[in-house]
Amino acid sequence: MHIPPFDNRNEPIVDANDPRVPLVYFNIVKLGDGERFSYSVPGYETCIVPATGTVDVSVGGLIFEGIGGRGVDVWDGEPESVYVPSGVEAEFQCSSATAEVFVAGARSDDTREPFEVRASDIDLVQYGSDDTKTHRKIKHIIGQKQADRVSRLLVSELFTVGAGGWSGFPPHKHDTDRLPEETRHDEVYNFRFRPSHGMGMQLLQREDGKVGDAVHIVDGSTIMIDKGYHPCVAAPGYEMYYFTILGGLSQRPLVQYFQPVHAYQVETIPGIKDMIAKFK
């Protein structure tokens, strides 16, 4: 479930057909000025999202220049992206001093068209409150605005607002297709903290009535969510970010199932219903 930070040498961190989260793909690619990286993931639609730096992207005969532009970290500007259809080869070249690039994917055999997502296309949602310790900002990169252009992929960036607090609360899950109550969506997170020595905890409770697990997350931690309720929390004094990839089994819209014993707290968190509605 937890993959501690390591030098992945531009090889997938969560590869295609992973036995735990087969619906999701994730890679981190680090490049220097002028360096190139190319890839193709048969059976998965993907998107290219610079965490920092700027890249020029070539896909399906189209060229998208100057994607990204953030500076020292993910707090330094807005995300941008290029969507890559299932199985299509893409190449990107670093056009800044360095670049760290997320490649996020979801299983799909549908053939779509490439497109770019600029900062002005991002769908921003802010909800929660300091009083409820749930103040959070979400930047939907491949979200509701792109619903008619993708098949199964949802990609967002989530920020705790202020220093410390809960995210993914009340506890929820999405591991079983049983509409209208719930959908099966595999999920992968990559965490960052400000300052970078910050920390938090990822909780995973696989069954109601049984004690779950708590994982110590640090800057660069990757978490795979295959089953169960999964809130997380940032320690006091630290801001937390996580890059979020969701891949749906039978549909793109996410239907979360809130843990019954805690579900009433949905009514106590300002704006949370608007947040839930955006994962489409």
C-alpha cells in the first residue's frame, strides 16, 4: 500500500496491471534542460502533469509547448497538463533547467483525441473550515470540465489549507461497483509537504468494525488505495499536498460511500457536497 520515496529512475512507480490497483498507472519522470522522455502505455489513457518545471509535449502529431511552469514546488503556481489517448506514444522535452513530471493513467481501451489543459482550464474547489479541521483546496486537472473528452481518468491536486488538518474525511470508500451507492475506482496518491520535512498519516480501514492500519507518510510517499476507508491527516505545522489519480472500472464519475458511523459529519463540513459532485 505504501511506497516510500525512492529514485525510480523514470520507471513506473505503479505499473500497468498492478495486482493491487490494476485500474491506475503512475510514473514520475525527472529531466534536465533539453532531455527527452517518451512512453506508451497500451490499454491506459494518461496525462502528463509537470510538478515543477516546463515541458514541450508531442502526441498524436500535435505539439503542445510550454506546459507547466511551476518553480520550486507544487505550491509555486498552477498545474497544467496534456491528455494522451490510450496506447498512443507521447514524448516530452524539458524546456526549463529541470522538470519533475507526473504521468497519471487509467485503464481504458477507448480512443480519444489529445488535448492540453492550461491553468485557466483548472476547476478549483475549496471546502471545509478551520473549525472542523477539514479546510481543503482541490484543483481538478482532468475533471468535470473534461468529462466528454476522456474515458475513465480523473486527476486532481489536493491541498490542506493552513497547517495541519484532515483530508478524505468523513471516511469513505469506492471499492465496489454497486450503483447508485458506490463505484469501483482504484486510487493512487503522491504526497508532498511544506516544509519538505513535514509528515502525516494515511489511515486505511478495510472493514467496518475492525481496526485499520496507519501509515507514516512523508514528502514523496506514494499510497495505493485498493479497498477500504482511507482518510489522511497532516501533522500540525505542515501543509500537505497530494497528487490524486482515480481510475473507474465501469464509469468515470466517482460515487463515494461514506462510512455509516461517521456519515452524519457530511452535514457538518461546509461545501463538502459541492466537492463530492465535482468528481465526475
